[in-house]
Amino acid sequence: MRIQAIGVLVGSYLLAGAAHAQRAIPGEPPVGTPAALPAGPVPAPEPSPTDPPLDEGTARWRHREGTSSGKLLNLDLEAASAYVWRGINMFGVDQNSQAFSVFPSVTATLGAVSLGYWGAFQLSGDNKSELVDAGVGGQNNFILKYSGVIDDGLAYSASLTYWLYPFADEEVAGTSTPMYLEPGVGLSYLAGADLGLYVGYYRGLQTVTEPASFLYINPSIGKTFPISADLGVAVGVSAGYKVFTNDPPAEDRAFDLALNLSMAIPLDDMYITPQLHAAYATRDDEVVPDAGFSDSFVAWAGVHVGYDVGL
């Protein structure tokens, strides 16, 4: 029996604590998906920490397969030492600094369709009020997703993620409520390891947020190593490339790499999932002259606590 471990998305993919009645789609951003890159007056943020294809734990899999109605409500709370989205440390003063944050999510899966909410809230750091005013902190995401299976081992999804920052200060952010929209599609193939590909277009919806828009291409691979009948350690690696559509196109943090380790601990309908992450993003010399390794690399840790309810 295939052991699975919970992934947050990458992300992403998709996104943190997403609940699927069907096989999970690796390589998608986490259920919550933050905004984009810091660019212009409003630093664009992204989805929650984008975890690569990580599965969901044998006990939870059995529970979902046993839900005859195909309806499930997932409640999830993640606490992490940093919020990294597509290679960018969103709340850190520097790329490698830590800022304790929480990420609540609620996902209702109704057959092939799921509706979700994901939030990102910074709890530590002297810059948290400044980031909220700028439209980076206090992030709220709403996700609509459709998932299906093409044949055994091959699955697909189509999603639409809406970002908004309702607590932003208009004088600082340039708009009262910065908003972004990302339509995306994902494919996954199970062949000894989980192979995934996610492609999405992250688009700012206002004049001040539009310069942060980019096409995101995110291939990934994940593998779960069994420890016992109900436990496994999941290892995932993902890469991301941003094709900026602003003029002139940006190059800073255009390419990112992520490594994710997690272990799902099932407790009936509940689960606890400790995780370790590392990410690297390329820097542009015009933005960060003589950038060193610490300007590109960040490592952080987190834990998910969640609960599944059959509807």
C-alpha cells in the first residue's frame, strides 16, 4: 500500500493542506497560494511555502477513499519559522532571516471540485506592520480547483487562485486592497516517484500590482520512503522559472529551487506533519550587487496540524 505524506501549494504547491478526494496532484502550488515578487510600490507576495509533490499519509488516504459521498472538509493550521514563496522569503528582513508565521486553511472537496481559503500572517519581527501596510502581510487566498484522472497514474487539475490584502494602507501600497489572480493547470504522473508539472500565470489586477505579473513554470519530483505501515518520510525537489511580463522584464529571483522533507503522523482523522525546507533563488546584480550565498538561500522549519471531516 502506498504511503503518503502531507505537503503544504509551492509550493505550492498545490497548496498547504489541500484535501483531494482523488489522488493528490503533485507539483501544484500549496492550497494557499501567496502573491508575487517584491516589485514596484507593492511587493507582490505569493502562495504559502510551496512544497513539492508530497503525499498524504496512509490513514488519511484510507479515510478519503472510504468517504462514499466524495465530500470532505479539511481544516489545517501550519506554523513555520519563515514564509517562503517561489524562492522568496516574504516576511524576512533578509533572504535568510526567520519570521515566525501561521498559515490557516480550510478546504472543502466536493467530488472533483474543491473550494479553499488559505492565509499567511506574520507573528514576529519588527517589520510586520510595515509589510501589512505595503500589501505583503495579512495575505488571504481563495482557491477554486477541479481535479481529475486521465488514466491510472496520470492526473490533472485546473485551478484559479485569488489573492487579496485587505489590511493594506493605500498611501503605502498605492491601492487600498492589492489583488492578484492566478489561473493554473497541473499534471502529475506516478511512476515509482511522483512527477509533477504546474504552470500558472500570476497577474496583478491593479496598475500598481500589474508590474509583478509573471508566468510560472514549476516541474517537481517527490518520493515517499516507508518507515512503518502508516508512516513515511517524503522527500520532494522542485524548480521554478518566472517569465516576467512587465516591461522591461525583471530578472531578480527568476529561477528558484526548493527541497522539502516531511513526515505525516496520522491520528485517526487528525494528523501532525513536521517539515524541513530549503530554497535557493538566483539574484540580479543590478538589484543586489555582488550577491553572496546568503542573499539567495534560506532554510526553515514548520509543522502542520489538521483535521479531516467527511461531509
